[in-house]
Amino acid sequence: MTSRLPAWMLTTLSLPRLRRYIRAARGDARTASRLYWWNVEVSAALFGPLHCLELALRNALHQTLARHHGRPDWWTVAPLSDRGAKLVDDAHRSCRRRLSRTTADDVVAELSFGFWVSLLSHASGYDRSFWVPALHQAFPHYRGRRRDLYDGLSSLVLLRNRIMHHEPVHHRDLAADHAKIYRVLGYLNPELAKEAQAMDRFPAVLADRGDVLRGTRPPQF
């Protein structure tokens, strides 16, 4: 089954990683190889929209909380959970190892996408301590429930992490993921959503999946 895969591919990319693509390709090693490279291509195409979403989200939440608490280091007075406080402390330590002087902006940039999304959760009473008094204002074009927004963003955190850790994403409903990214961007800033869509090559990459797997169009990234 795997004998037709190039030896360099088995050695360099490792059989355990490739097995997931071989299974998805039902044992066809040639299709598995194409699927692997298309997965890299589609991950690259999603990086730009996810980049815009992560930056827009963290800046909107940070600015809203800084305004609400009257200070840029709002985490020093906000009712973070133990896990949230630990993540902030970890970000501080990471900044101090690299920088002679740490600012609030440095800490904001160090905190993960998952941290920011967690502020929209129900856990530790975040809906009452963050969403109701402040964070709903970060989404001026959203009129839905906090829970729906949080659930959608949580799934995008998983997508983002799989892409950043070079994991398979080909099995996901990527069209739905892509649409979700732009819905949330629209809630935050419709102008950014429009600008990002004008540069977005994901729809073409997704449409070409069949051609890539058949070998009529080579993968590219």
C-alpha cells in the first residue's frame, strides 16, 4: 500500500503522519500524496483569513476591556478565572524573557487566540463579568446570543491550531469554516471583512480539490 510513496516522503514526513492521508485515500498512495499537498495548500489559503480574524478579535476585546476598566492592563483588576490568570502570567514571563521592558501591548500580542475566545465563554461566570457589561460592545454588528458566537469561535480555534501544527484539515467542512470566519469578521468590522475577501484565494483552492486529487492540476502553495 505504501510502497508507491517516494522513499524521501516516508522518511522526511514520516509514515505515521502519512497514514491518515492513506486511509482517507482508501489505500491509494498516489492520491494520498496529492491529498497531503492539497492539505498544505488549503491550510495556506486559510492562513490569511484566520490572521485577520485573530488580530481583529483580540484587539477588539482588549480595547473594550481596557476602556471598561479604565486601564490598558485590565487583567490586573478583571475577574479572570484561575486558568485565565495563569495564561496572563505565562504571557508576562514569556515577554520578560525576550524584552527588557514589557508593555500591555506586548502581553496582548503574547496571549493566544484560545485565551481571547475563552473570554466569551460561560465558564467562571464570564458571561456576567465580561459579556454583559462590556464585551458585547466589541461586536457592533452582532445581535445574536453569546453562546452561539462562542461556539463558532471555539471551532475556529481548533481549525487554527490544526493548521498551525501542520495537522490534517481536509476532512472538515472547510466551506462552512471559511464562511464562519467572515461572519465573525463582519460582526467585528465589515470593512476588514470586505478587504480580506478581495485577497482571499480559498474559494479557488477548495474548488480545485478534485482536480488536484485526480492529478489534473498540481498542488501549489
